Amino acid sequence: QVQLVESGGGLVQPGGSLRLSCAASGRIVSIPYMGWYRQAPGKQRELVAAFTGGGNTDYADSVKGRFTISRDNAKNTVYLQMNSLKPEDTAVYYCNAHITNWSGVGNYWGQGTQVTVSS
């Protein structure tokens, strides 16, 4: 089995910073895709940032220049550094990964971590 465990959410004032972490554990051969999505109340889940394969990254236009995704392959962990946070960044942030093991490729989600940007 595979698990994604997120951490690092919380309450922050506008202009502040937070760092999210997501660690994958279990039977893992490779992780060709790993990233972050978010869902605000009443809205659809949307991509925030992701490693899409081949070392490439993809960012939502709304977070470019403010958020940075990074990863530690040895720890099967991806991070999201969020700077200059705005109230509109308030959402539940979910980690997503496409993970390959000996039985094939699976699509996995974390449990979500709340990020609230408010004064």
C-alpha cells in the first residue's frame, strides 16, 4: 500500500509564508508525477504546482513567482514553499502522486491540509 502524508498547513497573515510537505511511503518503485492541488469552498480542485516528469514543473498562473515546488527523491517527499500569501490562497491543499510499484501505476491523494490566509 501507498500513503501520502501532508504537513505544514495553518493560519498565516497576508504576506506571510508557509511550507507544506508531503511524504510518500509504502511500496514504491518510482514517482513520475508529484504535486499539489487545492480546493477552496465552493470551487473545483485546481492544480497549484507539480513535477510532471523529466524534471519539468508546472505552476498555476496565480502562484507563479510566489510559490516554489521542490522535492527530495531520497525521501519521496515534495515540498511547497508559499510566499507572499494572499487571502485567495485560502484552501485545503492536497498532495497528489502517480506512483509506480510492482503491480502497476496508481494515482494517490493525501488527506489534505488547511491553509488559511487572514488578518
